[in-house]
Amino acid sequence: MKHFIRLLAAVGLLLVSMATQAQKGSFAVRLSLKSFDCVTKKLVLQVQVKANNADSTFLMGDANYRFRYNTQQLANPTIVSEENFSGNAPASQTAYQSQNLEGSTAGATVGIVSLNTIFAGRAGAKQVTTDWTTVSSLSFDVLTTTSCYTLTWQKDTDFPRTGMSEVVVTTTTPFAYTTNNVKAAKVFENLTVCPDQYCQTSKAKYGVRLSVKSFDCTTKKAVFRVEVRAADAASTFLMGDANFRFNYSATLLTNPQIVSQEAFSSMAPASDNRYTAQNLTGSTENTTSGVVSLNVKYSPSGTPTARQVTEAWTTVSCISMDYKGTLANPCFDLNWQTGTDFPKTGMNEVVINGAQYTLTDVPTGVEYTKATLCPALRCSDKSADLTLSKKRLSAAQATVGSTASFKITVKNEGPDSATNVVVTDSLPNALKWLSSVPALTPAGQVLTWNIASIAPGDSVELVINTQILAEGVHFNRAQITSADQEDPDSTPNNNQVLEDDIAHACVSVPIKLCSNQQITVTVPSFFTNVRWFKGATQVGTGNTIDLSDAGSYSISADAGSCPAEGCCPIVIEAIDCCPPDLCLPFTIKQTKKAGKPI
């Protein structure tokens, strides 16, 4: 007869000590126009990603970038250049496979691009930094050039949505890893394209972009970048006078101030005396709305020269504003003055003729990328690094009917207080709940504690008392299933045994076997190079083994060994199990008949 034991719950105990700590993953994504060909009617855009801040750099794993487009305006999305996180990148990155668009769809009016990057499982995973990194360039066929349209990210409640995983290296030689989900993006920069403006006859064409440089959740100061570029290599020009105008809600923002003149200014970091200091003359604000008017003035001395506007984005200026809304406010936009707005963003091209120059209007911009500010997302950075450990209080080896007790410790490593922490413990059927401290009422085999608050550096202890109902090795798992704050290195309730918010403890009851019986014991497939030991003697290899001899058994694997602290051996005891017809008790009694002696 065979009995089967599967030691799945032991994985967390054996592997967790080998994993390098996951970094604080959070990211931002944006779409950027690379080129627009009015002859072939081809649009090429760039998909770009960056870490949200210096504390959230991470090693890129698998990723899926999903955004929507109008199928009546664009068609046939195609990867034209795999820039990073790909074996086909300009400098091939062998840690990744080729990118693909699997999962992309196109309906009657709405299409979804699904750009996938795939980690190949090799050493050399690329870190996502705080600088924008182009993942891939995608081309579209342009079906209409009569109006502006916007490509928008799949985010918030959309499913599936843009997301990515973080590579966590467990061993470097041989290379081994696991992955964690990266926290949801805090910045989604959409792309607005105006092909009717892009395809004007004049060679000088430009694009402008607003982006959020920073947002301080304490002072509620927002800083925005104003950026400009030439539409393509054929439309570069010398910058003359310019006026950059964008709208904002005065119920949310106020007090625009130039905090850094980056280019086209005598006050730029590298002073450019061909231009005077920038100003905000013409800016207006009423009770509901405001307009920022950033002015650049060309004023050369001596022989005229001017700075060229190239294809690369150039930051003109950084502008700070006071945020008046609540930090719980979701996202809102700052939009360029375009189209029929008057006055609208415009600039002049410098045309130099010897010692003289003239200023000529540059046609209306071809690209207006708005800024999106999300206070609720940016200020959700209150973090509490919660860890959960579990310890057996009773003996590692017990008997059926005896009590097994366990202690759970939940600690907050900070930096902020943790609130509304929920801890869930799942008892196996072989352990019957008797009592808990603090007291609670279980739901079947599931115990749940609600902890109102844990201050930084403090911990909370929970105790469970159970009765053992059966032979074998019984694992008891606990994990943090919810908390208000972000945890930098784990995600509540995701059952990932390599994270530090989940732990197991066990108790072993000897298994009694007859001489004609055996048990089959299995450990998970991602244990590698498994060796089985009876005492100090190796008795087998591989992830499954049949055991029949009495004794205490343990395993050793590349990921760790058992028994270790909190881990339990498999104990087999031999018992006498002779067949019933031979072992039934009976008595022989001699009797004597009356008569002759025998």
C-alpha cells in the first residue's frame, strides 16, 4: 500500500533566504512621436519607460505595454525598431528575447497595441533608470490627415493593462532568478498627433511638450517642463522669438513661476546671450482657469547668430506652480493652446542675411503633448516595509491528539506607520484550531487578524494553538493579505513564497508503516538537484521518492536544505501488522474423556 505526501509548503522555508532583496519597483510610461511622413502616410512613435524615482530602479523582466488608438485613423501597428530590452536591440541584449505584438486587437473603431518584452532568463537583466528609455519604435499606416487624435494608455481600471515584472536574482552562478510585479505606473503620458498641421508645405515645423518634472507632496509644489523640437531633420530652424502658451485649472493650480531657464535664454545654465531672460508676460488667471504665457526673446549682439532647434527634445524652461487640491485627487491635464485658441503657442524662425536678420513665423506646431499630473498616485509613496515570520512553539515531533502551537510575528521596518494590516493564517485539515491570541473566530480553517496600526520599528505577535489529528508533516502558512501603505519589497496576498510577508511552520508526526507498505514523497519541480538522506546517509535523488524503511528523512537541494529552522523531517516508524487470521488471539485447552486411559 502507498501513501502520498506533497511538501509544497516547504518551498518558502527553503528558498526565501537565497533571494536578493527586491528593489522598490514603480514606473512611468509615455508615448512620443518620432516621425510623420506625409508622403507615405506613415507615423512612427516611441514607447518609453523610466523608473519613477531613484528609489524605484529595478531590473526589467517581462513587460506588456498596452495603448489604444482609433482604427478609423490608424492601422497596421508594426515594430520597426527594438531599441532596448530585446535580443534585437541596436546593441543586442541577450538577456531578452525578441519583442512582439501578441495580444494586439483592432475593432471597428478602437484598436489596442500590446507590445511585449520577454526576459530570456539569462544573466544581464537591464536596469530601468530614472531617465526615459525607448523600448521600441512602432509604425502605423495613417488613414486620415484631417484632424488631431490621441493615443492613450490602458491604465487604472482597464484590464489587462500596461504592466511589467522585476527580476530578482536568487543566485548568480549558476544564474537563477524569480520575478515580482512592479507597482502600477504613476505617470502615463499619452500622445496627441495632428497630421493636418504636420503636413503643411513649409519645411519649418515644430512640436511642443509639457511634462511633470517633480511634485512635492509636502509643499504641494509642482514643476513642469516646457520642451520644443523640430518635427524632423528637414524642419530644423534657428529659434527666434517664441511664445509657449498652455491652460490650467485655477481651482487646482496657481502662481506660475519660472524656476529654471534651460535654453534660449541669457539665464540658462550655459548662458546664451543671443537671447534675453525669459518672462511670463501675458499670463492670466481667474477663479476657474489660467493661461501660462512663457516668452522667449531673440536679441543678438554683434553679428547675428541663433541656436538651432533640432529633432531632439530641448527643455526651454521649468515652471513651478502651487497645487491647491487634495492629495487624494486623481489625474488632471494641462493642455496647450492650439487650434482655434487665440493667442496660441507660436514661434519665429531666424533668417540671417550677412549682418542682418529677419524673423519669420514658423507654421503651427505639429505635435502638442499635454502634461498629466496625478497627485493621488504620486503621493501614495507612504511606505511600510512589513515582514512576517512564523515560529513553532511546541516540539517539532509530536503525536496524534497532542497540541501544536505557533507564533506569528509581524514587524514594521518603516519608514512610515502601517495601518489596517490584515494577517491571514491557513491551517491544514490535519490541524484543528483550539484558541488564538488575540482571540478570534475562525472561518473554517482560515484565521484572520485585523491590526489597526504598527509604528515603525514595532512588531505584533499572534499565537495559534491547534490539535494534531493525523500522522505526517503538516505545514501552517500565514501571510499579510492587506495594508494601507505600499510595501517596497512585497505585495500582500499574492502567495509568493519568496517575499518576506509570508512564512510557514510545521510539525511532524511519525508515520506508522507495516512491513508491506511504503509512502511516496514529492517536493516541487523548481527544487533542483534534490538529494534524500536517512540520517547522514544519502538514499536517493530526484523530486519524488518511495520510502518504506523506518527512520528520519530529510532533503538537500540547490535552493536549500531540510531540516532547518522551522522545517520538519519525515519520520517513519515500523509497526507489527501481521494478517488477521494469524494474529487473532485464541486458547488451546486439553480435555479428557471418561473411560480407559489413553
